[in-house]
Amino acid sequence: MSRTIEVDYLVVGAGAAGMAFTDALVNHSDATVALVDRRHSAGGHWLSDYPFVRLHQASAFYGVASTLLGNARVQTDGPEAGLHERASAAEICDYYARVLQAMTATGRVSFYPNCEYLGDGCFRSRLAGTTYQLARGGRVVDARYLSPDIPALTPPPFTVASGSHVIPVNDVVAIADSPDRFVVVGSGKTATDATLYLLENGVEPDRICWVRPRDPWMLNRAVVQPDPTVFIGMGADLMAAAAAADSPDDLFLRLEAAGIMLRIDPSVTPTMAKTPTLAQWELDGLRTIENVVRLGHIRGVAPGVVSCADGDVAVPERTTVIHCAASGLQYPGLVPIWQRKAITLQPVRTGFPCFGAAIIGFVEAIMDGDGEKNRVCRPSPYSNTPQDWAAMQVLGARSSAAFSAVPEIKAFADSTAINPGRVPAERAADPEVVEAMRRLQQHQPAGMARLAELAGLA
Ligand SMILES: Cc1cc2nc3c(=O)[nH]c(=O)nc-3n(C[C@H](O)[C@H](O)[C@H](O)COP(=O)(O)OP(=O)(O)OC[C@H]3O[C@@H](n4cnc5c(N)ncnc54)[C@H](O)[C@@H]3O)c2cc1C
């Protein structure tokens, strides 16, 4: 059976990006939207992530513009006392289910779960087989362009010989035989989460081997907080450090000295800069792992041996290898957000994909003409290396300047908690905020100029 759907927008992907776009669009226009996802509900990768995952930064920075995720609660006990709450995967999925319910209650948003998008405005129900075609005049919104790869849905990027035990990170919670050795494979946030989960559950550090082909730089969570004194103060320190840097590596060493960046092993210069946030207690835990294998990417696992590009590592027979080696963030290249074929959601400030998608939804709601929309709302990339971290700062800042120059967009940006850089009206005259702003303005010109040189964008 085939049906035509008459809506203004067909949003492909009900993850964080698609939800933030749709929320901003329908709250600031009378548009109608069909939201399509192959998953059974809204929430994207969070529906399939490992059960002990949390947001790596404050809940307030994530979600949709109209609805705060969590309660903006500052933790009062535990290892992150003083830092803002971070939602678990279950809380994030529950949040998106409630946001979706509110959207569909408007009568202007319809949700098509379990549906595969086939291209050209066409999608098919994976259950009923019904195909749907967007009617002429409707626009396609690609909200899956930067959808991350996750270990649960990505096979290990190495061979697994029979008799060896390799599991995706999701299955750590199902381990029942207390292996002699745990081998964590991956360099990023998922690998740090898996390692910390083992430690928190009583696994001694010397039973953990960490195959870490690259070392990561991570942002100090304490300076990425929903408080303008902290966040803008961090921006000012970042610019001061950048102004004096003479290479991307030197930049990161200066950021480390300024308390902005963290690395696990102070004797190794990291080459990876995706920069999720990390707390001090996590850093302390990760530093207890001494068996770190830096022999390049893993090639294969067989009973008693883990083979890497630059050598083999002997492991006990009763070893469980934990696959945390999916690439996560994607780098398909920036494209203009508004093109004839689709509106392609991407970050528009430095990082913070939810805020970017919300800005795009708002711009779509209030402005006419794709050329003008592309002029005021430009994409900015995710980073992978220290050099492209510098590029992300520069392109994100240029993009922020462009959309902030439009008073309505600035007012929208200032109204929502998912904008990490906003100063709420009630804090604008706070002397500490004023001082942070002054320092930012003082250091920004030289810092930005130097970052542009380091990124090759001068
Ligand atoms: C474990 C993990 C933790 C993270 N933590 C954070 C964090 O704390 N803060 C942060 O800012 N970022 C975080 N990220 C980064 C991540 O990029 C953001 O969460 C981002 O917002 C992901 O949302 P998305 O909508 O782009 O992608 P997704 O969540 O992957 O959503 C895309 C959706 O599109 C659907 N889809 C794709 N193709 C089709 C098709 N052909 N037909 C139908 N549906 C389709 C998918 O089913 C999916 O539901 C994290 C990423 C991971 C993997």
C-alpha cells in the first residue's frame, strides 16, 4: 500500500537533532511535520546505548529549546558535588518520549516509528510495509547526517577468532563469569565509561588492560557548567591561552595548564581531540589503569592473544574483550544547511548539536529565502584532532557571530538553556559575569586570530 502525506516538513531522524529542530520549528510557526525514524521511539542513539551511559555534560545543555532536561539541579553529594546533574540514558529517553507526546498533541506533528527512509521523500514501515510519499511542496530535513556510530550497532573493527570472547560495551552488564582479564578497546568516551564502570563495580585495576591507540584530550567538566561566570570565564581563559600558543599541541598544553583540558597520562601528548567532558574523579580512576597498550589499532583477537598493528599482547585464556571502538562522532564534511534536496542539520556554534538544530529550526520558522538563511546560519564541524579543534572554535565563533547579528535569533538563543553561552537576563548585571565578559572581550581578538592561524584558516 502507498500513501501520500501532506505536510510542510518530513524530518528524517527523531534523535536529538531532529527533535530539537522540530521543537523550535513548530513552536515558532504553524508548520506541520512528519517525523520518521527506524527506531520505535524518539531519542536516537540513546535508545540503543549501553545502560550505564550518561550525558557527559550538564543536562541543561541537552534536549530541545522549549523544555528543560532535568531540573537544573546542582549535585550536593557524590564525587561531582557542586556540578550540575547529568541525565542517564533512561532519563533522556523518558524526556524525549514526553517531548514527542507534547509535539503530537499540537496536532501538527505526526510520528512514524519503525519506518525506513528510502530517499526522495519516501519512507516505508518496517512492520506494515506501507510506503509513504511526501507530497510536492514539502521539504525534507536530514536529521541523521551526523548520527553517531555506536558499538551496539557496529561490528568490532577487528577479527574475532573462535574461542575468544568479544562483547559490545552494552553487554558488560550481562557478564556473569568474572573474567581474569578485561580488555577495553577504544580511545574515547565509551572506553572511559566502560573502564570506570568496571572499577566502580570492584574490578581491580590490574585486571583491566586498555588498548588505547590514541590518547584523548578531554574537557574539564568543572568549567563546562550552566553558569555564565564559569562558562564565559572558561571562554576567556581559552582565548588567553590560544593567543600565546605556537602550535596545536602547545595550545592544548596551555589549556591543560589553565584547567580547561585534561589528559589521562601526563607523559603522553594526546592526538585525539573530540573533547567530551570528564570529571576529576573519573580522571583519578582512569589513571589507576597501568596496563595501557599503545600498539596501534587492534587487528584481531584470538584465545590468549590480542594482535595490534604494531605487535601482539598475551592475555589470559579467560579474557573478555569489550568493544568500545565504534567511531562515535562522524565527519562527513560540512554542507550548506539549506539545499534544494534537504535541510541538513549540523552544529552551528562550537559543538552542542542540540542547540545547533534548534537554531536551524528557529531560522526556518522565521526567515524566508534559503540564501539568506545560509548566510546567517552556517555549519560548524566536530573535531577529531587538536588542529581541527582549533578550526571548530573559529568556525563556530564565526557562525555564532552571524546568527547573533539577527536580533530575533539572538533573542531566541538567549532564551534557551541549551545555549551554553547565554547570559540569562537576571545574571546580566552580576559583577562576576560582567568581569568574565570583560576578560572574554579582552582576549578574544588575539585568541581567535591565533586559533585561525593554528587551524590554517587565517
Ligand atoms: C554514547 C554517546 C554519548 C554522547 N553524549 C553526548 C553528550 O553528552 N552531549 C552531546 O552534546 N553529545 C553527545 N553525544 C554526541 C551525539 O552526536 C549527540 O548525542 C547527538 O545529538 C546525536 O543526535 P543525532 O540526532 O544527530 O543522531 P541520532 O541520535 O543517531 O539520531 C538519528 C536518528 O536517525 C534515524 N535514522 C537514520 N537513518 C534513518 C533512515 N534511513 N530511516 C529512518 N531513520 C533513520 C536513527 O534511527 C536515529 O534514531 C554522544 C554520542 C554518543 C554515541
